[in-house]
Amino acid sequence: MTTTSVSEAQAWSVLNRVADPEIPVLSITDLGIVRWIKRDADELVVGLAPTYTGCPATEVIAANVLTALRRSGYDAVRVETVLSPPWTTDWISDEGREKLHRYGIVPPASGQSKKSLLGGSRDIACPRCDCTSTTRVSEYGSTPCKAAYKCDSCLEPFEYFKCI
Amino acid sequence: MNDPQRFEYVVRLGDNALVLGQRLGEWIGNGPELEEEMAMGNFALDYIGQARLFLSYAAELEGAGRDEDQLAFLRDQIDFRNVLLLEQPNGDFGQTIARQFFFESYYVLFLEALTASSDKRLAEVAARGLKESAYHLRHATQWMVRLGDGTEESHQRIQQSVDELWRFTGEMFSGDEIDRWAVDNGVGPDPATLRPAWDTRVNEVLQTATLTRPDNDWMHTGGKQGRHTEHLGYLLTEMQFLQRAYPGAAW
């Protein structure tokens, strides 16, 4: 297969199946970090937005994107980093939020990022028993994007995807 | 190089991020408790990521064939342009928090101004970094209050750190010809204009934390011009060891 025989739409469907290395239940398109796919002469260019400036997964993701597209027949592929506008948790798709919840990570609320950054909070319900009485154990979790919580009712420890 | 002031300006930003990132990374394996160690690791990552963006841009501007790794690992102390505050040792946890608090209170103001930069590359990094620094500042502010308004010992120790680091805070607001170049070209703010908002925030938090603002106004400067305290050399020795001993090593 040559580069010209596959469309951008097909490239999107390839990337729909590339998992985030740190939260493998999500694809990188669920996360909203694939900003665009476009053609530049004979090359296919993918714009990726890093979730955090220093997110160590960024390079792994870029490598996985290249590998997946090459396997699907795209020979000339390039990845570009898109810093602006900065990635926000509002870009996580509804399907992505649903997958996160089923995985046991409480998804970030939509449209909350600004408020949350400035210190606002909301009820974080336990993903196991739905009890809203929960305690934040640490604002900094196993990855830069998550905080650690504990349910006061069923005692389940769980993670919350922070709003940024 | 046809844009030496821009190179100099960007190197200063990159070195601030790199040196602070390295300092924060020193907490990994040494944190007072697991979640704080993770917080420090998270912050360090944010800064190393920022340093990479700034220094790779600086390397492009320089056009001398160097890359961000060479700028980070093969320059000497005299070529570093970070402010003195950031190279100060971690000390106890409180001293790291005081350094974080003083710097992040400035940095959110600076990055906010930089998002309006005529230099699109810098504006983009600033927009991304601003969100992260807002988080860092929240963390540092919470700990300033917790330590200051905590036990007798935590109060006394954080006050000591505030007093110790105070003399390095003025440099963040002191401008020179490079800052004037940045103002004239719409690249970055006049640092002095950020001072009133910084003062307001710092005063508020110190008051809530029952801490006393030092009245000593004599300030150390020179980091932005490459005149550093003794501490930077030790930091670079550790950070640069591998590339100095095994030039070009990669894995």
C-alpha cells in the first residue's frame, strides 16, 4: 500500500486504536491529544498536544503513532508537537470519560478546568460505590495528570483525573 | 547569530527551568512522605519539559549546531543565566517550599505576561506552563500556611527559610539591557511591573501563615549575567557528570 492509497479518515481510525501508554484503557483520540491530521505534499503530518510539558509518555506516544501508521501503510509520516492552544481535560471525549470511569479512574468534569486550577472543587464520587463522601489522599498521583483519593464509605482507594 | 538578544533571553528562561527542575528532582528518593516526593517529581518533570522547549529553541536561534542537550550538559557555570534563587540548595522541606512559593508567585505573573509575547514560540510555551505553575503555586501556598501556622518548630523553620531566601527574591524583578530589548520588541514584560502583584500575594500568604515579611531590602543579583553563588557549580557537577565523562553517551 502506498501513502496515497489511504485517506486521512483512515488515519484517524488507525489512531483510534493507539492506546495511551499510561492509561491504556484510553486511546490517544479519546484523550484528545491528536489535534489534527493533514497532508504536507507526500507526507502525512499528525499534530500531537502534550498533556503536560514534561509528560514522559509524550515521546512514547509519538513513536507509537509512527509505528501504527507505518504498519497501516503510511510510509511518509511525521509528528508535530502542538503547544497552542494548550491541552485541556475538556478535550477528553465523552466515550473516553465513560471508559475512564469503568476503569476505576474518576474522569475530570467538563468545563471545570479553569475553576479547578484556581482551587475550586466539586464532589468526587467513588467509582466503585458512587458514594460522594471521599477524601483526597494526595493531589499528586502515579502520573502528573492524576490525584489520589479514598472512599470514606467502602474505603476503596482510587484515582481522579485532574482538571487542567 | 543574527538575533543574539533573543538567544540570551530564551537561555535565561531555559536555565531557570532547568536548574529548578534539577533541584526539585533531587527530592526523588528523599521526600518526607510519598505523596510529596511524587509532587516534587511531577514539578521537576514540568520544568525539565519546559527547559527542553526553551533550550531547543535557543539552540535553533544560535544556529551553531548545538542542541538542547549540549546547552544543558556542556556549558559551564559562567554560561548559565538562571536567577540565583533557583540554584539555592533544597535545604529542609520547608526551604524548598519557600523557594517554590517565592518563584511560582513570580512565575505565574511572568508566564501570564509572556502569553502575549510577540514571539509565538515563547507565547505557546507560556500558555502551557501557566496551567502547570498555577498548580505548583497552589501546592506551595498550602504548605506555606500549613508550616507557618503549624507547630512551633515548623513555624520557626519556615520563617528561617523565608529569611534566608529573601535576599534572592529581588533579582526576579531587576531588569537589564536584555529585558529592555524584550520590552521594546514586545517579547516579554518589564520585570519591575510584576512586582506589585507579587508583593500583594506574598504579603497575603505570609500573613495567613503567621509569618513575618523580612524588612531586609538588600538583594543579591548577577545570576542572569552569569555570576552565580557557589551552589550552582555543585549542581552542574552532578547534573553534567555523565555527559562530561562519556561525551555523547545515549541510551
